[in-house]
Amino acid sequence: MKQFLLLLAGGLFLILIQAMPVNFFFPNAVTPNLSLAFMIFVAIYYPSMGSWLLAFLLGYVLETLSGCPAGLLILINLSILLLIRLTNRVMSFASLASQLTLVFLLNILIDFLLLTVSQIVIKNPPGLIVPRVLVSSTLTTLLIMPLFAFYNKNPFMAEG
Amino acid sequence: MSSFFRKYQLLIIVAFLIGLAFTIYSSNLKATSETSFLRRAIMDTYAPPLRAASFFFTGIKDFWNNYVFLFHLQRENSELRKSLDLLTENTVQMKELLLENERLRKLLSLKERSSARLISTEIIARDAIGGLKTIMINKGARDLIEKDQAVVTHRGVVGRCIEVSSNTSRVLLITDINSSVDALVQRTRSRGIVEGRGTSLCELKYVANTEDVMIGDLVVTAGLCGIFPKGLPIGTVSRIEQNNFGLFQYIELKPSVDLNKLEEVSILLPAGD
């Protein structure tokens, strides 16, 4: 229960960072998707039943603080969890490099999915969309790196 | 039964959560006028920390601009003085035109235009998902804010309120892909619809190929949709492409308001509120 509450607080805090109007920290129109990266962290290091409820709650809160259609981000969070849990049986994400690669690639995938669902991809040339997605994914990966690096050196959450 | 549930506990819970997410998504497809109680509660809960963060970072930015970045102030000061002189001259001319307009309207017995009230508010959050264009402001139902009220600055149109809680509201910017505003080109009165593209630009759609539109033309609200009064600046034409085979021109607009640097906006309350 303590782990669940700690992770929930962490996720809610990252959503707060994502929603802040700090334009001079991040380039225009680029918002790092820290909550997505956090979900990947939870999927890898918190394989308990509470992670599914966490994905649901964080997805709902993120939708409320964005103009995203209700239910979409919840589905995305649950899908990420499912994908990583299934993939974990085949390949391990034990090293920092594999974890950050996963964050980078999933961020690109989810960004394109959201831009496609909202039809932004259809209305704008690829030359505008691709750099934006790449910058956002790179920024997300760099910002979440300390969390993964810290946990790799100091694993403090027991599995189960 | 209980052994079945224990055996497939994880599967049942995951299936339930996915089903619930689909239910929420499909219920969202119906157009409803009310924001749900849970969403309002989350918006109101996040408002104080967002307000505090906004105050903190605005303070840092102000300190930097006012005390550290001084060497630009001298030049900026003289440029602003020149702009002020020009604007004062324009204001005098506008005032004369306004008075003449009122006299002529009285002569023609036209109904007097009622003036709307403005409520100033600060932006406390931007959209948590980068591709979408919404912002959160620190005024809500308690301050008489309602859904579909116009949001503006002195430079022009910003957007409209789409969600209102007790103390906060969500504003859909004109650059959002879901935004559309009826508009007309100020110079030629050609009508169209300004739609967002999900980037920092907008598009003026449904303007026929035969209409006269030039780069630099100002596009203003047409006042037909009942949300924005007539004549508010939306943007200037930045690119035009004429299609030999299609009916309409492709017209790109640069918004009059720099939506990436917004800190404060005003809500337009209808007259009588």
C-alpha cells in the first residue's frame, strides 16, 4: 500500500510538472511526456496488481488536465503496461540503456498516435511533425534518466 | 466461484479497467454541457499548486527582465515611446470615427451596440499533452465564467471556454485542431472559417478562389456564431495558395496574439452579466 501511494504521489507530481506554463524551460510546442515515462518505470519495476489501478488513475488525471478525449490516455497507459509485461517475458529491460531506448521509442509511438487521433498529422506536413516528436521524445528520455539511473543503483521497491 | 476469481484475479481486474476506459471514452463522444463532478474536483485540486508554480516562475522571469536584462531597456524604452506617439495619434482619429459612427447610427435609428464586460485572469497551466492547444485559467463558475464564453487579450482573440469548474476553467485556443471561428477579411469582407491546425498557425477555410485576399490582410471575427462579437482581430494572412481545380483558396493565418507567450487573458462576459 505504501509503495502504491508513493508511486501515485510521484505520478501526480510529474503530471503537475507537465502542466506548468514554464515556456522558457521547454521550447515552444514541445511538452515532455513525463507521465508516460513514469508509466514505463512502473511497468518495469512495480509488477503488482496495483500498477493497473495506478495506470488508470494517472491516465484519468492527465486527461482532465489536457484537452485529450476522456478514456484515451487511460487506454494508452493500460496498453503500455500490457505491452511491457508481455515483452518482459521475452526480453529483459534490466540495463539503463534498454530502459531509456524503450522510453524513447514508446514516446515516439504514443506521440504519433495522439497526433493521428487528433488529426494533426493529416493537417500538417511531416517536416513539421517529425522534428517536434523527436525533440519531445529526446527531452522526455533525458528528463526521466535520473529516475531510472537512481533506481538501477538503489532498488528500494520490493516486487510483488 | 471464489477460487475462479482468485485464479483469474489479475485478468478480471485488467479486463474491468479496460472496459471502464472504453465506457468513459464512448460516453465522452456524446455532447454534454456539464463537466463531470470528478473532473471538476481534479481541476480545482490542481489549481493551487499550479497557481503557486505560475507565480513563482513569473516572478523569476520578471526579476530577470527588470533587473538583470537591463542593457536592452534603453533601446526598448525609445522604441516604445515612438509606438506610443503613433498610437496616440491613431487613437484621436479613431475617437473621431467612433463619434461620427454613433451620430450616423442615431440618424439611421440603428440599435445601440451593448458593451461587454471583461474579467481579467491569469493562466495557471497549459495542456499537459504537447500536441493539444488548451490552457487553464484561474477563474471559474464562482466568477460567473460559463462554457463557450470568449477569451481575448487587447491584441485579439485567444479562444473560448470549454470546461468550467468552481475555481478554474479550460480554454480551447484558436490554434487547436478542434477550434473553429467564423471570420471575415477586414479589407474585402470575404467570409470564411478560421480553424486551428494544432501548431502555432491557423487556416482560413472556405474562401472561394475568386475572392480577393492578400498577404498581410487582417482577419477579424464575423460575429455570427454568438460567441465572439464582431470585429475582434484573429490573425493576419501569412500564406496563400490558389488551387486551379478546387473551389477554395488555402490561406494560412498567423494569430494576432502570441499564444506561446500568454500570461494573462480576459473573459468576455455578455452585457447584462
